[in-house]
Amino acid sequence: MVMTAVPLPGAEIIPLWPGAVPGESKPLENPESLDVSGKDGIARMSNVSLPGMEWYPAPKETNTGTAIIVCPGGGYNILAYEHEGSKVCEWLNSIGVNAVLLKYRVPRRANLPKQAAPLQDAQRAICLTRSRAAQWGIHPNRLGILGFSAGGHLATCAMTHQGELTYPKVDAADDAIFRPDFGILVYPAYLQDDQNKDALSNEITVTKDTPPAFIVVAHDDRTFVEGSALLYLALRRNNVPAELHVFSEGGHGFGMKPTTKMVSTWTNRAADWLQASGLLK
């Protein structure tokens, strides 16, 4: 079944851009939709031209003040909006973490790097969330980003971007720091350079100022294991705190799907890392 995309129950929808969306000169040919008809059970959001974010506050009695922006994967062509999105936000809420589900622009825009428009959306989401820290009861210096597959690449780009914002400032929210304080990267894609397999992709530059990262991937992920290892090595060589977990089985795209494989325990390991990092106090 394909339906017009609607907010998920209990989520507050916040448009990212108060006016025109940067670089969007004309609307997409097809309307935004959410397809739940696939045999794999994946809810696919497509044709996003009006990006936004959904606010999932943690319960008051367990709220840690930490917040994480969640970036679903989908090859920069669709968004896996449930098992790499809303379900992740529910898990974060269960451990006292506030969550923001990012609905970034897909599919890839012609004649632009695949991450160009999504990175604008991610940076804007970070700025908007920080600007609402007092209103939402979150700590402005405990704002992370979590991404799956292409969303993991997007999260990595947000963590490692050098220089200014990738879009002209639109309001006072953009005066906030646009780099996240930490990252959780789940089978991140496109980190390995296409030509030099021993190097990171050109758009990713790790420095001593890159925020700490938790990285998880399955050994039998056919394409993206080495990129995760390269990113970990770059973090290690720049003395940036990081953890890399490689599970023997799990493939690509396991997200929050229930499975008997050990890879399903990645959320426990991530929660341990958040706890050890002082982010669940």
C-alpha cells in the first residue's frame, strides 16, 4: 500500500526551513509518499522535497537531557522510515534519550554530490534542535547524530564537515553550533574511496576536533565493512574516542529488526557506550 506521507503517531512535526528550501527550484515530479507494501516489511518514504524533523521527547521521569538526531538509510534514494527511524526513536526514548527523526531530501538531486542536499538538512536540524534546547529541556552540548547506511554516511559528513554551513543562514537558529557532539554510525555506507580502497572518501576529513563515535557493522556486510574500519583508524590516529563493533553475522540493513543473531544486541552496546561516555546521567 502506498499512501501520502503523514506524521507518525505522537510525533511533533517541525519544518526545517521557514521559507524556500535551499536549491529546490522546482517541485519533484511525484508527491511525497510512504510505501508499506514491500514483502520485506520496510516502510519506504520517497520523494521528499519539504524536509522536516519529528520530535520524540523522552519520558520526564527518565529524561537524561541528551538528544540524538536519527538519520534513516536508503541509498539517498528513499528513507527506511520505520526500522531505521521511528523504531530507533522509541528505543532512544526507552533509555532516557530525546530523539529527533530527520526527514531529509531524497532522492539524490541531479548534478549534485549525493549528500549535498541531505547535509544541508542535517546541519539545519542540528541548529534548530540546539536553538530549542531550553524549550525542549535538553542539554545543548549533548546533542548527537545517529545514522544507518546512507544515513550513516550523512551523519559522518555532519561530524567531519570542514568550514562553514553548507547553506546561507536563514534565521537566528543558524547561529548555533552545527556540528554534533558525538555520533552513532550503524553500517555506514560510502565511507571508502572508490579509487583508493585504503582511503576514506574525499568528503570525509577526520581531525582531532571530530566528535567521538560508536561504529557498528556486520562482518558479512558485503560492501561497507572496510569503510567502517578506515573511519575507526582515522579516529584512532587523531586521538578521537571511538568504539568499533564488528559482529560476525547480520549483513546490511538489520536496523531494529528482531533477529536471533547477536547483531541484534547492538543497541545494548550503544547504550553501554552512551553510559560510559556520561551521556545517560
